[in-house]
Amino acid sequence: MTKRIIDKRYSDLKDTLKIDCEQCSGLCCVALYCMKTDGFPANKEAGIPCQYLRPDFRCDIHTTLKSKNLRGCLAYDCFGAGQKVTQNCFPIVDWKSNSNHGSKIFQVFQIVFQLHQMEWYLIEALSLPAAEALESDIKSLIWENERLTGLPAEEILHLDMESYRTDVNKILKQVSHIMAVNAKGKIDRDYFAQNFKHANLNHKDFSMALLIAADLEGCSLQGTNFLGADMRDTNIKNTDLSTSIFLTQMQINGARGNSKTILPAGISRPASWSADGA
């Protein structure tokens, strides 16, 4: 499946949804609730800094995350919410220099994360031939998203997120439904540890599916829909995902690939992947 070429304005917007840790105050290492069983260093309450977060907001063990098997840290991606909140929403203060603002900063971060995630999906939908009839509605939602994330922090805290999320989900479901018309095989949602090795899964609907530890090595995945799929520890070695749809950086970060894994445009190859995907 060939994606449509979208206007540069939207491809530029998508670039802003990539993480830039140098411009962030370590928000993901403080704001989030973490559990050791999910691949983080320790059980941690939201709002408590990770024990390895340095004074300069960098990770003290970043280069050894893989050897320590900290898959949660390796997989997490904030869709650029960290730098947006740090540089735009709170350009003067941070959670460390002004602890009174900490709770508010963390709440805004989690809201902007959700908005950026939805914006990423909308821009991806805009590139799909199946969504051409919905182009006007998708663009309206994208620019509404930009307006919302550009609001002052106090207003972001009081957004009607459910209303906006409902509108976005409606569009994404319509797109997925159109894509699923020609989908192959029955629609299921539980593929835990299932072996699909070298299977033809073109246009299959894996949206919201459980693909933990599933084997997709060498599969044909043209136009395959991965919207919201749980791909932790999924084997995608020697697999061409270049035309798969709704794949996010976080899904790829949590999967197991190698030098022969071909990724969609805009998705970066995780530094933690070795040549053979071990």
C-alpha cells in the first residue's frame, strides 16, 4: 500500500512529535507511575523522581539500560510532549526549581502527551488513501489539536479531553473500518506469543491487539493496521514494516528488531537493537 504524500505543513507537524530529551526537564522520569515488573528500575509513584535522574535532567544509566533489561525505559516515548511542556507551557519554571508548580507541570505533561499521541494518529490517517474522503475532518481535528496544546497551562488543565478524544476516535474507527474491508482473515485481539513467522498478513487488522511476544519475523505486512496494538517483545526481525500503518515509535521501541527490519518513514531505529536483534 502506497501512502499519499501529505502537505509539508503536516509532515513538519509530525516531526515536532518526536522526542527531544535535550529540551526537556526529565518529565517522563518524574511524572509517571512506574513498576519494576514493567521494565523500570523500581516501583515509583507519580511525581517522584527516578533514582537515576541526574541534576541536569539526564539519565545516569542511559547507556546501560539494555544490559540492565530496563525495557520500560527503552520503550517509552512521549510524542514530544516533554519538550513542549518544558519549553512552551512552563518556559520560566521547572518542577525542580519551583516545587509548588510540580503537580501542575506533571498534569499538563500527561494531557499534552495524550493530545500529541492523537495528533500523531491523525497525521498518519491523513496519509492513507482510504481516508481521502475524511480529509477535511481530519485536518480540522489536527488544527484543533494544535490550538489546544498552544493554550496556557491553566487552560490545558481544564480542557474537555473526553469530547475531543471522542471526535478523534470516531475518525480513526472510520479509517480502520475502511481499511478492514479488504483485511485478510478473521479479526481477533489476542495473539499473545503466537507464531506468524513468514506469514502473509497484508492488510490484516491488528488494531488494539495483544501481540506481546508474538513472532512476526519475515512476515508480509503491507498495509497492516497496528493501531494501539501491544507490541512489547514482538519479534519483527527481518521484517518489512515500511507500508504498515499506525505504527508508533513506542511500539517499535518495545519490539525486537534487527538491522534487516525496515521501518516506516518517520520512525527511528532504536539504538538498543543489535545487528541480529538480540
